[in-house]
Amino acid sequence: MSWALRFHGVGNASAVELGSPMATIERDGLPWLTIDCGNEGLSAFLAHYGQPPPALFITHTHLDHVGGFERLFVSEYFDPARRGRMPVYVPASVVPLLHQRVGAYPNVLAEGGANFWDAFRVIPVGDAFWHDGLRLEVFPARHHWPDTAFGLRLPGSLVWTGDTRPIPEQLRRHADRDELVAHDCGLHGNPSHSGLDDLEREYAPSLLARCVLYHYASAADGQAMSARGHRVALPGETFPLGEPAAPPGAPA
């Protein structure tokens, strides 16, 4: 069985040409769990796979990460075979924010008779959740405001930071099994996002060697980060992942 991470978009909210920051964990070349749902990212997903995601994890509710939900509502709600089936895993403190952002528009269908969340199977999650037989971990990121943004770990395989400032204390705990670390990073940081100088100051070289950087401002900035010796993701690029660790209680 092979695992990989496919980036659908790698840019920040202003870098439309790089696509919204969104990726899919693939198993044997098929989408297994998609992280976030921005507009440009969803377009790239549909162009590549030809169908909507089988499952979503939402890191936070800035619109470059959730702006594709209205299109997904149409595809899910009006397909009786799909309606209400797509798992959408949402950190519990993010659920009300997600509803405010994308689910609270009055009378989602002009003819009535439907609620926005009828189209999905929303699953509030805490510090861990199960998807398709595997246990994933959720941890706080440092982005914009406390308890509003989270990262994701598939133990032994992938750590996805989501939008964040450096979080060395979280990665010491949640990236200790040689996982690939997909990390928010632009050439220059700001109060909500990591810059390259921040990561080089906060992280050991051994951790930086496992990082692949996304959420940057332009192709030129990506090239500048690459020139400093770092792996920088490109739209549509895939990275191989390790086999996920067996969940607790699984047979040896």
C-alpha cells in the first residue's frame, strides 16, 4: 500500500495563481482525506480526480480554506447517492465559526426544505479522531486567534501544520516519528504566518529537513526559499509518505 500527499494549491490568500492552500492524503493513488476546501484548491481537486472529495478535515475558517463549500453543497445535496455521506471532520471550537462562515445563509435553497448541513456528515472532533480505520491527531496552531486554527497528524506519515506561526512545542510532540511536515511558510513572516527566518530560528536542522513549505506569496518567493536549501511545494506536486503507524490497540 502506498501513501502520498498531493498539493492542490500552495499560495497565501492573495496568491491566486498558486491556488488556495489545500492538499489530499492519497492511498494507492486515490483520495483518502482532503485538508481544507478553498475555491482554487477545490477546482484543482476536481480537475485531477473528476469527483468531489470523499472526506474533509477543516483546519480553520478563513475563506481561502473554506470558500469551496457552497459548490460542494450543490454537488452533494443534489446527488441522492452522496447526500449526507461526506464526513467533514471539524475541530469542536471551529464548528460554530464554520457555520457562521458557510452554513448560516438563510434558506439555502430558494424553494426551502433543505439545511446547508444536510449535504454533509459533520463530525466535531477533539484531540483525535478515527477515519477509515486509522486514528489521526489534532493539535492547536498559532494563527490569528487562539482556539480557531488547528493542525493534523497521521502518525508515522504526515504532519500538516495549517496556517501558523512556528510551533516547536507542538511538533516536538506531534512530529516525533519521522513524519513529513507540511508547514506554513512565506519568505517573510507576519503576526499570523511563519516566515523563513522564523523557521530557521525556531526549528532544528533535522526538523527543517523533513519540512515541505507551502502558503507563500508568489512563485518568486518560492524560488527564493528553494535557493536557501528548503523543499517548497508546487501546485499539483506530490510527496511520498511513510506507512501510517498502527493505531493503539491494533494487532502487532
